[in-house]
Amino acid sequence: MVPPIYALCLFLQAGFQTGSGVTDEKRQRISTVIGRRIGHYQPGPLNAITDVAGVRVGHVTLKKGDRTRTGATAIVPHCGNLYQDKVPAGFAVLNGYGKFAGSTQIAELGEIETPILLTNTLAVGRGIEAIIRHTLGQPGNARVTSINAVVGETNDSRLNDIRSPRPTVEDMLTALAAARPGPVEEGAVGAGTGTVAFGLKGGIGTASRLVPVGKARYTLGVLVQSNYGGHLTVAGKPYVSDAAHDKDGSIVMIVATDAPLSSRNLTRLAERCFGGLARTGAALSNGSGDYALAFSTAESVRLTAERRKGLMTLEALSNDVVSPLFEAVIEATEEAILNSLTMAETTTGYNAGKDRPETVEAISLSHLA
């Protein structure tokens, strides 16, 4: 029997999927621009992380005056109480020049117990506080005394006065409250409002894949916050422009799937995100922070309060059948990154490191078509 709160999630998801995706008529997703999909696996109906049933995404986008270009993005794995009904997770890091709160406990225990927040580098502490407030306020958590808040970041100081304390804790709570199923807004929104990738305007991007494994078909979705450097490659072709190269920067990649995977295989799945990252021409430099987190929403591996009382019996896919998911996450990561670029708009902000205004151009879609 499907729990009532989860049934509500499925109802909301079905309702939101009837609408069209969030687009700007001047910007288009990469598959539309090049006239074909990235890779071999079929995308889900929305081609977004929210194709995984129950997963919700919320943004708060802060554009104020000449100096504030920042925000937060929340990813919520299911509609219930995450602290009580945790989900298995895996974490991977390629180059660790960054800050990813909660990562050591994920690596140790193989689970997450809170929503995931993405934001800017100097706002990580406020993100932790927002998640603590959110979790303590949920019914059933009256006796909770320890919370492993999960907060990732990239540095948006090229377009944002990052020393100004935005987003605030209240802004972060707004992103959490805004989390919904359905189409996901991409580009210069949420935690991607002030980010830069390859010297071009980066941001939030997402994609999904439907993956046959034996007689079953699973959904896998990726959401990225792109803010890194290298020589951009788009669907196998170099993108040449005066701006399309930066050495350093960071990226956070979040993977959701309804495939029943153990935390060990979710770690392996997270590691494969770096294959998609490499396909885009990432420099993977000394100054990059390259992070991936994967979680499963499958009921058969859900770490419910009842299951955690003693001996657990979980039904998960074996090592011998997970390779299609590995290949699919490479494709979805590559496409999510490219969507973060093609959906972003040219942005003028404040370069905090140089104490001056700066404009970062969006990728030219006409050069890609």
C-alpha cells in the first residue's frame, strides 16, 4: 500500500507534468538547439530530475541592485519526514577544492536525512542553519538532537557581492518551501544565478534517462550547479569563442533514481557523473571542486524508522546489472551541464574579487545549431 503522503506526491507530480516545461523564448535546451538528444538512452517526460517520482526542486533567485546575483536551490528526495525515513546515498569527489557540508557522514553511513541545499560558498553556514530549522520543525522530530545537514556550494563572486550575507537563512527556507515536482527552471536561477562556466554564463541544469534493467525500467535524473572551467565541448564538438575558457571553478551534481541501489552502488553511480563532466571539456584543475551525490527513492531500500530498529532486509540491484545506470548517468550529467549553459542568459553583476561590475555573456545558440 502506498503511504498517503507519498500518494499525494505522485498526484502532484502527475498534475505538474501536464504543463509545459519552464522555458524562455530566447533560450532553449540543448536537445532543441542541436536537433537531437544527447546519448542513447531515452529521456523522461520532463527530461529533469523530477521525473523520479517524489523528488521536488525549489529555487530562490536573488537579483537586487547592481551587486546581488545569487540564490539557493533545494532538492527534496521524498514528501515524507526525511529524518525519520532516510534514503540511501553515495558521495563522490574528484578534486576537493570546495565545501560540501554533511559529506563525511554520507560517506560513513551511506544515507541522507535532510533535503539538499545548493548555494554560494560563503552561505554554506546559513544553509546548514536553514536545514536544521526545517528539520526540527517537522512533526515527529521533537526529540531530535543531531542533524546532518547537506549543503553544497560553488563560488559566484564573479557576478555577486558574495561578502554580502545573501541568501539569508530565511531565503534558504523559502527555497525549501518552494520545492515542487514537475518542470524545473534552469539557467541563471537559484544557486546558479551568479555562476560562470567556461567563461560563459552557467547555472542550474537538469536531465533524466529511462533505463531498462532486465524486465524493469528505472528513472534516473541529474541536477547540476555549473561554475567551473576548461575548454567547452558541446555534444562532442569544441565550442570556440573568446570567452569559452576558464581554468578553475566548481560543480555540484545531484543524482536521483528510483532504482533500488545500495549506498555502495550509489557511490559508484555518483562517481560516474565525472564521466559526463569530462565530456564537456572540464579542466579538473587544482582550483576546482568537483562533487557528486546520488540517492535512491526506491521503497525497497528506504531506511525507515521501523527498519532501522534492528536487522534490515533490503532488496537492491546486484553489481552485475547496474552498468546501464552508470552509462545513463554519464549521458544525463553531460546534458544537464549543457542545459545549464543554453538556458542561462547574459548577466551583469559585481565582481567581488576585482571590485567592479562585470558582464558574462551567455553561450551563443546560433553557434551550436
